[in-house]
Amino acid sequence: MMPSWVNEKRANVNANKVVRDSVVSGLVSMLIFGLMGAMAFPLVTSSGTKLPGADSILNFLDGQSKTPRCWAGQRAELTKFTVYLWNLFTLVPGIPVQAIMCKYNLVNEHICGPKVAFFTAVVLPWVLVAFLYETR
């Protein structure tokens, strides 16, 4: 993706700074969210022994754990909340990057002109999703 982005960026944009800042902010975000998630579920006792069902965090997320300190309602709400955060912070920021990459590759390979490439890479996927999305 980087070659497509570098060719599309403005001349005054420092590619090294953008990449460095993106990697650092992504790392810090992942560490913060990862540590918060790890601390949200009691997997060991204060003495360090593993709690029953603590072999997989998925046991806690789907309610199979019998640990009294995990409350089903709060766990379900936390899981739903983190799913929305995943979409917001991971999937959504990638959409413009994918669109730029597709548009640039269509133009660069002389498959179509810039206007048709923009429509094909940016507009058409949203139009198709609007008509093909199933809500069941």
C-alpha cells in the first residue's frame, strides 16, 4: 500500500514522519487497549494460581467461566463495546487507504482514467454495498 500512498500524497508531506507517527500511535493504542483488556478479566488469584476456565479468555467472553468475579451482564456489554471499538479504530481507517490504493493502481496500470478509477474504487463499492447489504 505504501507505494500507492506515496505517489498520491502531496509534495510537502513528509512520508517518514507520517509512517513513524502512525506506527508509534498504533503501537501505543494497541498496548493501551491490550492491557485494559487483559486487566478486565481475572485469570489468576492474588496468590498467582490459575482460575478455573482461565485457559482461554474466550471462556470468559462467552460466559463459560464459573469464576464469581466475572459478571455475565457486564462481560457481555464490555464485549459488545470492544467490538464497536474494533470497527471504529481498525476497520474504518483502512477504507480510505484501500480506496486510494485501488484508484492509483487502476490509473497506474492504464486500465482506466482517473475519473473512472475514482468511481470504480471509491463510489462503486459503497453503491454495491447499499444494495447488497442484508440485515438479517
